[in-house]
Amino acid sequence: MGSKIYIYLDGSANKYIIKDEGKKILEFTPVKPEFSSSGIYDGGDYSKKEINNLQYTEITSIMDEAINHEESHIKNRVMRSGLLKIKEDDNEKSCIIGPDTSDLQKIEEFLEKIK
């Protein structure tokens, strides 16, 4: 069994990738104004950094919980919703997490803290 790759797109489509490649990595790819829905929004600066084992375990647990918590899922991507994908080997699970859910709030608060 290979390692999991967690991909999260927030409500503005800023992209977070969390993976374990020997080191635990958090990669942040922000939306640039030309790709934002408003044409103005700028998600900030790209970063790729190592996170510690505790941070990795906590964010992946939050994301695993969110993808299995179907009550938080919605059918269509709407403003402020989050898109979560978890890839492992040839398997991929994904869901759209509703904007006013505790799962979305937990993910975004934790990512903001470690970004």
C-alpha cells in the first residue's frame, strides 16, 4: 500500500497538497487574480514546506474524517465549499464539503495554522 496524497481546494480554489515523501510535506498553490472568479482575488504566495509528524497526523485525520462524514457533503461545488480528494495507489476518493459545516471549518482552520 502506497502513501496517501491529500488534495484540498478551498472556497477560492487555493490548492493544498499534503503528502508523505519520506518527509511530511504541505504544498500551497494560491489562486492568482487572472484565475479567480472576481479577477481580483490573490491567494498569496506559493509555498512548499515540511510539517512535523503531529501536524501531518492531525490534518490527515481531519480530512479522513471529513471524507467519510457524508452529512457534510454536497452535490455541487458552490461558493465557499471545499473540494477534498484523497489518492492512494490507484484509488481516489473525493467529495465536496458544504460551506457551513464543521468539517470544512476544521480543515480550513488547521491549514491556516500550519500554512
